[in-house]
Amino acid sequence: MAYEIIDNCVSCWACEGVCPSGAISPGTLHGKAHFVIDAKKCTECEGDYADAQCASICPIEGAILNPLKAWANPPGSLTGIPPERLAAAMAEIQAR
């Protein structure tokens, strides 16, 4: 199994340089440029690190899926703001 970068990726290049197996490279998904993980090369950082380095450095919540297809950085995990609270705050801001 392998980690997967999905279309939330903003191509910030943060993950590419930290991958110990060289599995991350620029690519496209649904016609949008962003990074991709070669499943054949991805080792999930086993034997190198306790945590997947791509997920550890990614600044975008929900951009990387773990091998079980769950978000490696779920919404709220990086900001500390629960998704419901963030949605309510965004709605309030947009109503102004």
C-alpha cells in the first residue's frame, strides 16, 4: 500500500524533498498540476521514520491520504479549528 496525494495539493514542493524513497514527483490529476506518489516506490517511510514524511510536512489539510484512504492530515488537524467551527466562521465572514 502507499500514501496518495489528491487534488487538494497546491504544488508547494514541501513533500518532494523529504521523501526517503524518492516516490514523490510532479504530475497531474484531473488536468490539474500537483504532486503524485509512485505507489511502487512508496515505503510509507517504514524503517526510516515513525511517521510518513510527506504527511508530516504537508501544509494542506486533506491533501494526502494514508494507505487506508483516510486523510493523513484531516480538516482541523493543522489549524486546531474544528471543521464545524471553521465552516460557521467562514459563513459569517461571507455574510458581511
